[in-house]
Amino acid sequence: MPNVTNWFQETLNFVPGAQGKLIWSLIIVLGLAILRRIVLTIVRKRIEDVRTVYRWQKTSRYAAVGAGLVIVGALWSEILQSLGTFFGLLSAGLAIALKDIVVNFAAWIIILWRRPFEVGDRIQIGENAGDVIDQRIFQFTLLEIGNWVEADQSTGRVIHIPNGKILTDVLANYSKGFRYIWNEIGVLVTFESDWEKAKEILGRIVRDHSEHLTKKAEERIREAANRYLIFYSSLTPIVYTSVPDCGVLLTMRYLCDPRKRRTSTAAIWENILREFSVCDDIDFAYPTRRIFDNATEGKEGARAGGPPPATL
């Protein structure tokens, strides 16, 4: 041991006693790493839920690093006191040179404190949307949805986003608060179709697919009202009527799970196609060119030239 001590002093120019602290620091770091590995091995054997295992991994990492900093810091406290001024100036310089890293670290603290999102949530931040699959000190990771894929389905790409983005970009969370989204499906029928009958059919279809969510959504709203000013006068599905250029537009509005928007849309459309196929008085409208002679086809009182003059 004296030979090792002499080597540290002569080769690394360590002050007396510092080599012992270094050895103990290495032992502490190694011991914490081994302890964390043992804990995670036990957790993986006893717990099958992926999310729970992930939380254990993250929590144990932060706990090991925190404990290591406290113990090793206490071990080196006497030496660090004499270097306080130097580290103070160094940290100020680093804060300026590494501004983005400091911002990302501060944003990470805000994420842990305010919890605008958690792993497993579906969010959109700026132009990027996806499911949060990882959170780290300087960045978080999304499994991307949307982009060239329709109806909020996964693209398969993994996106790494700096934590600082939560301070500058708008963040939307699909999974917090209300936990449901409003989806709309527009069905365009011709002016000659029986639009009232079509509206009745669409109303029945959308109720069959979404009315069961109304009670769950009301419960979610009551829970969310404890934190946010969220209220709706009605949560039941509804069909709205409007008249664009080429037909009568019937728009179904209903609640759905954010992750089931495409499947619910597909199921509703399949029902619509089946129902309309047996109705000879309902036709889908689409952009077409048609010549309309108002003088012969218009209503008698609204034809070009006006009504015939009254006879005396």
C-alpha cells in the first residue's frame, strides 16, 4: 500500500490523503453500480409490467447518482472547499458556453416537478407528435405518429427532442385531463338525396359506436375539473348539417380514444357504406360538372325572368 501511495503522489502529484479518497470514491461508485444491478435483476424477475420495470430503471439510476454525489462529495469536502472560488468561476463560464445544456437540464427539472407529460403519454410539441417512450436529463424520446401516416398512427420513427423545447414550443397532451378527443367525419350527399333520412341513419350509426363513452367521459371531466376549467354542455354524439357547393354535408361529431381514431373512423365508414348501399334515395356527392337550366328546371316562382305577368 505505501508503494501505491507513493506512486499517486509522485506520478499524479496528489496531495497527501487524496489518493485514499480517490480509492474510496471508486469503491463507492462501483458498489452503487453493483447494488443497482442487483436490484434491477430482482425487479425484472418478479415484475412483468414493462412500464413498472422502466420506472424502476429510471428511479434507481437517479437514486444511485444522487447517493454517489452526496457520499463522494462529503468525502472530498475538505479539498473542494479550497477550490470553491475556482469552481465558481468555472461554472459561470460553463453556464454561458453550454447554455443549451443548462436550459435542457432546467427543463428536465420542470418536467419532473410539473409533470406536463409522462412516459406512455401521447403528446404533440411544435410540429412533432408521438408517444413518449423515454425521458432523460437532456432530452425525451417520442415514437412518432402522423406525418405522412394518416389518423395519428405510428410512423415507426423515433424522435429525440431536447427538454428545452417545452419552454419555447406549444405542448399538447392527449392523455392528461379529458383523455378523449372529438373526432368528426363528414359525409356529402347530393341535393336530390333524402338528406333527412341520411342524417337519421348517420345519427344511429355514430351513437352505436360512441355513446358508450359518454358516461366514462363525464367521469373524466369531473376528475379533470379539480385541476382545470373543463366543462361541456353535451358529450353525446351529434350530426351537423351544412351546405357546401356540391351537396348536403352531414358531419358526425363524437368522442373517441386518441389511439383508436383511425379504427373507429374505419368501422363507422364501413357501416355507412352498407346502409347507403340499400337506400335508392341516397347518393354520395362528389365534385361534378352539371348544366342547370333555371328557366325550365327551376321552381316556378324562382325561374329566370320572374313569374309571368298577371292578366287583367
